[in-house]
Amino acid sequence: MVNTAKTVIVTGGSQGIGAGVVKAFLDRDYNVVATSRNVTKSKDLPSSPKLVLVDGDIGDAPTAARVAKTAIGAFGSIDALVNNAGIFFTKPFTDYTAEDFKRLVSTNLEGFIYMTQLTIKQMLAQNSGGSIVSITASLADNPIAGVNASIPMITKGGIDAITRCLAIEYAKDRIRVNAVAPGVVDTPLHKNNLKDFLKRLSPMGSISNVHEIVDAVIYLTEAPHVTGEVLHVDGGAHVGKW
């Protein structure tokens, strides 16, 4: 029997937003290939014949190659990609080290580039279009006083820019490229942060949950005429001062 289900790759798929995205696509009958450094040890992912896990650092080109090869070998296609893998930490600009910068570039930029290049090559070979959705950050549009994230935002702002560039470059091939820009999301990333402080980082005075970000990812993946969009899910934080 020919497998007609679509196949999606999810990076950073072991917990938080990534795990939520994986489960949502499984619920929608997609084949899913999830990757992270230790995704096979994740306790947040279900067991499913439609889910394949690949361990590895997405900032290493060989990891991306193994993920793409696994998707094609197991399911026969790559129809969608969610670039969720990312790291984020704050400190004053002058305190960021060369090693900090290398870590951010490796995961946030190289991880995006290697996986997206292989995905687009496969989509072009399939000649059936496709979707790429990346997770960026609201802070790239509107910095917040007291949240010193200048160096991480070089990488997140770069994803916003390349999203628009690729949307134009591959529009005629029906490959859509979009991004979701969350504000604060209730994930393990913020487990040590005070909730009252985090709520003040949104004009609405609230924190997004994983489900809201997942809904945005699903929408952009399946919206046939949306491309080049950066969809903010941040309680209005990107709009300006409040």
C-alpha cells in the first residue's frame, strides 16, 4: 500500500514546544521525524509507528543529513519542516563570550541552515511544494528594557529575515516559508523564572502556553496561501511600549 500521509520533520522535538508540535502532527495523521540531542530519551513523546526519533546536535551538518535520510527512508518524503530547535539566554551585551556566540550560532542558525537546505532539495525533487515553519522570538522586533538578549536576537532576527527571503525565492515552487514569533511561553526554558515577572513582559499581562504556539505552527503549515509571514504570539509585545 502506498503511504499517502505527509511527513514532517521537527527539530528540538524532545520537550516543550517541540514535543507539543510532534504530538499535534501525530494527531493529524502525519508521519513525524523528531530530533534533538537526546530525543530517544524523552518522556514527553508517545510511542507510535508514525514517529521516528533521531538523536544528534542539529548544529552539526551530519545530524541534519541523518534526519533527512531517515525521513525519506522511513516514510518516502519530506513535506514539512518545523525548525523549533533553539537556545536562549540573557546577560549584558559586554558579558557575552565568544563561546556564547558560537553556541547560539550553531543551534539557532547552522541548525536552521543545514536542515532547511536538505528539506528544500527534497521538496524540489518531489515537485509537490511544502511548508517550512521556524520558531523565532518577539524580542527580535521589540526589545524589552531589562531583558538583555542582544546577541541571541542577532540569530532570531536573522531567521525572520531569511524566512522572507526564502519565501520569495521558492514561491513559484510552492514551498512556503513562515515563522512563529512567541513572547514568553510556559516551557521548561522558564522553569527558574518568577511567573509574576514573566507576565509583565506582555501588554496583556499573561504567559502563552505551548498549545497556543502549536496552533500557530499547524496553521502556517497547512495554510496554502500564506508565505513570508512572521506570526507573533506574544500578547502584543511586538507592537511597542506598554
